[in-house]
Amino acid sequence: MIKSLDRAMEVLQYVSAHQGLTLSDLAAGLGQAPATVYRTLVTLEGRGLVEFDRDLQTWSMGAQAFVIGAQFLRRTSIVERAKPILRRLMEATGETANLGMVRERSVLFVSQAETHAPIRAFFPPGTLSPLHASGIGKALLAHMPQERFDAFLSVPLPGFTASTLTTRAALLTDCDLTRERGYAVDEEEKTEGMFCVAAPVFDASGDAAAGISVSGPVARFGRDRIANIAVHVVGAAQSLSAAIGAPSSYRA
Amino acid sequence: MIKSLDRAMEVLQYVSAHQGLTLSDLAAGLGQAPATVYRTLVTLEGRGLVEFDRDLQTWSMGAQAFVIGAQFLRRTSIVERAKPILRRLMEATGETANLGMVRERSVLFVSQAETHAPIRAFFPPGTLSPLHASGIGKALLAHMPQERFDAFLSVPLPGFTASTLTTRAALLTDCDLTRERGYAVDEEEKTEGMFCVAAPVFDASGDAAAGISVSGPVARFGRDRIANIAVHVVGAAQSLSAAIGAPSSYRA
DNA sequence: AATTCGAGTTTCACATTGTGAAAAATATAA
DNA sequence: TTATATTTTTCACAATGTGAAACTCGAATT
């Protein structure tokens, strides 16, 4: 491991999480010498990864960070293939449709078809959400190999609202229910007022590596409406699984 | 400038441009020792910026690159405010609508509303295109301060198709025409078969910093249709300029 | 099954450089 | 004009990044 590179990447990640800070603020927040942070920023600026606002004396993410970050989505065809499916799902349900991928202990939201309704759910691409506190995350936990599931549970789970499932027993019950009906729900477990229906997407190896969800304000999700939306979500997830080559036995 | 950090960022940018290569291929392509490239990649992997496929022995961009890259779009509200405008423009014209921002000598495509037509233009977010060989780029050149425009022309302009404008005289004429009618066109200047109508978006300082365009196969762009599309594109660009606070005198 | 080969990973000696305190430069406020 | 705070550069030195070589591992060949 290259120590100075790792320190520099800490700087880059800090800037991305705290845009618009001055050199002094960044150095203080990072616990690094201003001179060191300065040289790091100037080097990254030379590559276009950060940008400096001369008037405000603030540092922010640069265009090249977007350029290289966008390449992550080009590794596979899943985002491209998901787009029409998400759009149809949004039109069929009238709510925002999302695509998320599992990464470590989180779901990474990578694509979205936004409803035109004035009040809407919004998970901008690039957002990470914990597996146990998101619809897609719980759909994936329900289809996770036992060993990985146990490893996930070996770390204490943070709560976000009064509804967050944080115990092994609660998650096991929820996973059983998810497998039984083919979809997971997030009922204000990460965000107050937010409801979400999600289903797993299987890849060519038969692993649940991504998920599709529909989300919106909890007040719009009555019992009958949930049943109807779930049918569309499960169908969309199955379509995407098929599109990316999942074995047919995983699509049921 | 930190030499080792700069070398490491060269590795990162190289991986993003050449995904799915092995360590040996990357080291050869970069002209760096495999041991050095290896330690760089492992350090970046630790931060989630690259990912290693153990089966294929290949390196690709990681989720954290997407996470931090996506933050570039959150610096300002332009992408959010553009979304409904791009969608309406796509619906009004039936072709793909794009938002691009100027960066150095290029346009960076940051957002897009794709037409549902089977044959379509596609500029995935994160794509860079030279200013002189794109509709948005030429719209921005037409409103660029003279000094920056001269600096731009001081570097030889590469051609991409037989139609690319590569001389000062050709670009000056094109800029005059663009200012006169309020929009630029890209008629197979970057990509064979591609047509594009673009208009500049002004920011709060009155600078032309972004642009909106509609693009599609040249065969679908007859003279009458171009006139109609141009009206929509100019209107959309003016709406976005207003939405992000451009002075009213710049919106005419 | 044993051997060979190529790529990935680790070790090691050493030249290079990253670091942070201090100084200098710059811009803003009083 | 002076003071202050921040940014930027300099400098001495400790830390480390580098690449060749060695080692490890897995796949292919015999």
C-alpha cells in the first residue's frame, strides 16, 4: 500500500463529501498539514479531478472526476439495459423507479427514472444506502449466501428511524417474508415518510447483485396500491435479470 | 506537485479509459514497472476507486469512483434544473436532448433525455467532445470572449470527418452564423451520420458556460424540421439560463 | 503426474521525494 | 497604512516510492 497515495485519496474523498471548503477548512477537517493538503490539491487539479474557485478560495470536485467515475457504469450493460425498463416501471406506477447495485455493506444507486409528480423520492446516482435500511438492500440480503449474510450481521447495524430493522431476528423475519412474496419493502426505515417496494435482479452467475425499486411518499402507498406496484416491480426486475443473462430458474 | 500522486492518477485515468485490462497490460500501456502499478492499484482498490476481478485477473473502475465523480454534478443546481427542461425538449422534438458544460477545450456531456426512437444519438454522461466539433461547443465558441477564443484557435484543430471545421476562417464564419440565428448546428462534424442543433446556456455571470442540444441521425433533419427544432432548443436554453440566474439581457 | 511458463505479488537496497514547520506572499479587513 | 489570516513556497530531513529480482501461484503443456 502506498502511504502518500492513500493519504491523497483521503483528501479527494473528503473534498467530494464536503464541497466548497477552503484549504484551511480541508486541512483542519482532515487533520493534515495545510502545506501537504495544498500540494495534493494542486496535483489533483492538474489532472482535472478537483477544481479551485479563485474568487471564493474553495475547492470542489472537477470534471475529470465525473469523467472517470462515469466509466464505472460502462463496465457492464446493466445500466443501459435497465433504462427502458425503469422508464416503463415509472410510467406504470407513477412513482420514481431506481436501480441499485450492492457494494460492500451498501446499495449504490446508479440510475433512476423520476416520476413527474411534484412530491417525489430522489436518490441521486452516486448515493449509497446501507443494505439493511433500503428496499433494494433488503431484497439482496434475502438472497445473500448464508456466509456473507452472517458476516453482514456480525457488525452492529445502525438505526436511522424508529422503524429501522437493527436486530438479527427482525432481519431474518423480514428476509423470510421477502422471499415468500418476491419483494421487499422499506417502510420509513431509512428516511421518515419514504416508502419503497424492491425486487432483486440476478446476474449471469445467478447472484443477486442489483435491485430495482419504486419509491415515494408513504402516504401514497395504500395496501391495494402496494400489491399492484409490487407486481410491476417484480416484473421489471425479472425483465432486467433476463436482459443481463440470468439463468431462467432465477427469474421466477 | 507530488510526483508519485501524479503518476498514480495517470494509472487511475488509464484504467478508466481502458477497462478490463490485466496488470501486465496496464503496466505495458503505462510504461511503468508492474510492481509499481500493482501497489498503486491495490491502494486505489482499498479506497474502492478500482475493482479487481479475481477470475479474469482484470482491473476496472470501482464504485467509489462513481460516488465521488457524481458529486461533481452536485456542485451546482444546473443538472437538476435542466432535467425537466431536457425531458420537455425531448418530447417536443422527438429526439435526444443533451446538456453539456465547457471544460478546457471540450464539452462534457452531463445529462441527457433520450428519445424512445430505436435509432438515436447517445452521448453518455461523462463523454468529452472537442469544442470545435460539437454543436454545444460551437454555440459556446460563438459567445466566448475574444481572448479565450484566440487562445483556443492557437492550437491546431483536429479533424474527425470530412465536415469538421478546422480553420480559423471556417470557425469565424460559423460563429457569425450561430450568433445571427441564435443556435449552432453540428452536421456530421464529429460523427458521420449525426446531426445536432445547440444553443448556449448563460450562467449568473452572463458567461456561456453550458449548452443544450438536440441530436439524431442526419436523415431525420430536413430544413423545415431543423427550423422547428431550433425554436425549441433556443427556448429550452433560455429557460435553463433563467432557472440558473442568468441576467435577462443574456436570455434574448 | 510432473514440469514449464507467464503473470501476479513480495522483498530489498537505495535514490528520490513527501512532509510539516517556518517563512514568504497575498488578499482582505480594520 | 497596518494588522491579520490564509495561501503558497522553501528547506532540512525522515520517510518512502521505485524497479529489479526473487518468490508464489495457477494454468498449460508434455
